[in-house]
Amino acid sequence: MIKNMWEIEDGTIINLPTPPEKIIQKQCEYLAEVTNYEINAKIDSYDGAISSYKKPGLQRMLFEAATLNMHTNLLHDKIVDIQDDLGSIGTRYFTFEFFITSPNIPNYKYRVLFMRYEIGFYPLLVVLDDEIAMDELINNQDVWCGNEEEFLQLLKKVLNSSKVRKVIASLRSMVKSAS
């Protein structure tokens, strides 16, 4: 008989921190309560770029193509890493978008931040709205949180930033004036 080689006992759970999206989800619930459900905050999975990047221009693409042709010897065999050839079998990152909206103004959403992590939750990349990042917090949109405590400190600053407060106040005013 073949024995079980997994050294995992029934009911054994490794003590992991709370998933960052669960922390934000709880804050979303608090916001709805304190605004009498006039304002909502949401955290959703996100699939796409979350940081600014530079798209190469035609000149750069042509240069890279020419350089590749000069350095590639097409007469010889090339070793291919099977993992590259097979492609991805799933997601490596868990990415989320956090935004504020109102059920009474469904076409408006203010994106507060993106966040991305690998399995284990930390380190966590938080990409802030540029106005929050540049004017109020750290002069950098991309913030790395090494653990849950760092994330909680950053999130508290973000949620209490003047930009977020202004968005919430403006939305509440619009909701009340539409009633």
C-alpha cells in the first residue's frame, strides 16, 4: 500500500494574514453604513495594466527587430524552455480595483487604488490615484506594503485623504440635490 506523503493534518491551517481585499471589503461596508447607503465603495477583481508604462514607438520597434535579426543565427537549433512554450496555466497575480460610487449615480466611479499580490498576500503592490499619491501621501503612485500592518497604515491614510473625503462629500451632495 502507498502511504500518504502529505504532512498536513486535518484541520491544520497556516496562520495567514487577512487577504487585503477582505480588509477593503469591510471598509466598503463601513462607508455604506455611515453614509446611509448613499455612497458605495467596491473592491473587484481586475484584469489589466495597473501602473503607467511606456509604449515603444515605431523607431524603437524597428531597431529592436533589426538587432534581433543581427544576433539570431537561424541556422542553428535553439533551446526552448518548455514552460515558455506551454504558456500560462493560470494567474500568478491577484489584482483588484477599489473605487467609490453611488447607486444613485451609476455612471460615476472614482478609482482610489489598484492592488496586486501573489499567493501569500505580501508583499502587496498598491497603485494609488495620482492626486492622492502626489498631493497627500508619498509622492509615488506605486507603494509596496511588506506586511498587513504597513497596508493598514497606508489604507487609513488613503481613506482619510482630502481627495477621498471630497469625492464622498460631492457624491452625497449630488444625491441629496437629486432627491
